Amino acid sequence: MIFPEDFLHYVWKFRLFERTDLKTNDGEDLEVFSVGFHNSDSGPDFQNARIKVGDTVWAGNVEVHLSSSDWKKHGHNSDDAYNNVILHVVYRDDVPLVLPDGRRIPTLELQNRIPDDLYIKYHQLVFGNQTIIPCEANIGTIDSLTMHTWLTRVLVERLEKKSAAVINALNLNRGDWEETFYQFLAANFGFKTNALPFELLAKSLPQTILAKHKNSSMQIEALIFGQAGFLVGEPQDEYPLKLKKEYEFLSKKYGLQAIESHLWKFMRLRPPNFPTIRLAQFAALIVHSNHLFSKVLDNKEVKGLRDLFTDIHVNPYWETHYRFDVESAPSAKNLGSSSIDILLLNTLALFLFSYGKHNQLQHYINRSLQLLENLPNENNNIVADFVNLGVKINTAFESQALLELKNNYCNNKKCLQCSVGNKILKLV
């Protein structure tokens, strides 16, 4: 048999070995009351186990190795943290072990106690020729309760990792949630292609400056388009000429330095997604909304959150333009429902979770998960693959969790740490 030590951990943790007539390699009767708690930090592999060797009941730690000789190879013989090990669980017992105090460690050898079909299933998962995920032949048969419970945990893991970036930015912004939310919202207005220039724009144009000009949509638009680097040269139309004049005054007043306009990408984008249109929509949102993050915290209904981004009307100039000085056929330029869904998913859900986690307020975490449950699932290659494998996906809650599952578990073949993998392996 070929397998890593993690597989042996899994076998011990879930007692997936033949348990009748257990004996140590010294021939003493062995009874396992508790395998202990799996330890992911340094020290013995399982803590607080309870066993009975002969007539004596022991409580302590259990160490798991492929071979008994790994004890010395791993340096445990000189580490006091391993002095309270009460049982050494190994696949192959090749050398006896004695602690510095002279006590010989009881050893359980599992070489002939692991079911063949368990090993075969494990080997097929980890070393098979699957093209999408290790369990692609079985995942569609997993019961809904197991799947939902596991996806909930995986989704929380995803949000916890992403919230670390939020808290880091919050610290840089000296605890200002409104400013931090404004920066992340701006980046997400870039919808991946233009996320970086939008983020740079927001960081170069603090919300406190915009707040001073809330009563003038022209000044807000001038600040945003000017900082974006789109008001250079000599505009032809009256609207950009006015914006440029306003920006020249405001940039001197606040000592602003525009970002480079070449950072913005137009190639391979549909005109409604041009950065100029996204900037116009962002400017309209700034004009329309005061203390936006506070409103997010106050709105307990998904409809209320969605309403924050609906009926945001851009300057009429953009109804007949996609770029400055280039006229086009008339069309509405408001944020579409799919764009709003993306903002709710990537910004609002993340910030509700981050705020709740940072302040230990569970109801905001619950609201974050509820929001994702009320948003439609994303459409991408990973989601499509899971659908083709028989996984039911209807909400962003599920699609976000499956993205994390694929990238963090499936791609790394961490089947032993996955509830889906566990379910498959236990069906032996």
C-alpha cells in the first residue's frame, strides 16, 4: 500500500480499522475508549485520548506514524512534548520505542487491519485519472444535508480569508469603516478588468473630499473623472470641458494627483462596461448616497440593500456617449441587475461578514450568509463543471462555496479533510 501519513490519521480518527481483538505489539489487550482530538498544531497528533492497556486505563496523547522508526526520524525522542504519549499508532512496527524515562510506548500496528476497499477508494480519489475533481464520479450522489453542511463551512472559510484583506485595509484607514467600504466598493465597480485602476482612484481620492461636494453632482463627476485621468488634453464637448475646468480648480485646492489614464482597459469590453460608464455610475452612486456603509448595516432586508443601487441615474451626457466626444445611439446607462448582484456579492456580503467577525456580532455574519442565499449563482467554468457532475446550484451561497471547495480542497486533493471525501470513503 502507498499512502501518506494523513491517511493513517484519517483511519485512526474515524476508527476505520478492524477493532476486534485489539492488542499492542507486546501482546497486551487494547481497548480504545476515545481516539482523542485531532491536533493540527505542533505536538502529538491526537490529544486527550483514553485507552485501556491490559488492566490499566490511560489518558493522554496518541502519535501516528507510517513506521515506528519515524518517531526518531521526526525528532520526537528529544522533544519533551511527546513524553506523555500513551499509544503509538503505526502502519508498520519496525522498531520498539522507549521513552527517556525507560517506559516502553505501547504500539498498535494497523498493517493488517485496514479494509482493502477503503484503501482502494482512497487510492482512486487521490491517484485516479479524474479530469475535474477527485470525487467527480460520486459527488452527485451525496445527500443534501451533508452537502449543505459542508458548503456552509467552506463558505465561511472563504469569507474569513477574504475578510483578512478588509481588516488589513481597515487598520490602514485607522478604523474608518466608511472609507474602507468605499475603497472596496470602488474596486468592485471595476468588475475584475478595471478593478486595479478603480482601487487606485479611490485611494487617491478620499471619501472625505467627495463628502464636501455632495450637493454638486458636477463637482463629484469632475473629481472622479479628473482623478481617473480622463480630463487631459482638450475636450470638444461642453460637458467634459466643464468637468475639466472644475477639476483644475479642485485638484489644486486639495493637492490631487490623477492616476495614469493608460491603466484603464477598454479592449474586449462591451461598451456598457467601458470604464467611462462605470465611473459615471460610480459618481452617480456617490451623489445619491450619504454614509453608504451605515445604510448597509441598517438595511436588514435584501430588497433594501438592492435598492441602494437601483435608480441611480448617470449624467444625461452618457445616455448618448460611451466615451468623451464620441456620440453614440441613445441608451440607458443605469446599473443592471446582474451588475448589482455582483456588487452585493463581492462587497456587501463580504463587509457584513467582516464587520460581524471583527466586532463579534453574529447577526451581521448571519445577514451576510442570508444575502448570499438570496442572490443567484454565478456562471463560470467551475460552477458549470459542478452542475455537469450533478451538483444542484441555485444561489451565490452555493457557487461561492463551490469555488472555495474546488480551489482549496479539490485542486489540492485534500479529500481527507473534506466531508464529501469522508462520506465517500466511509461507504465501505
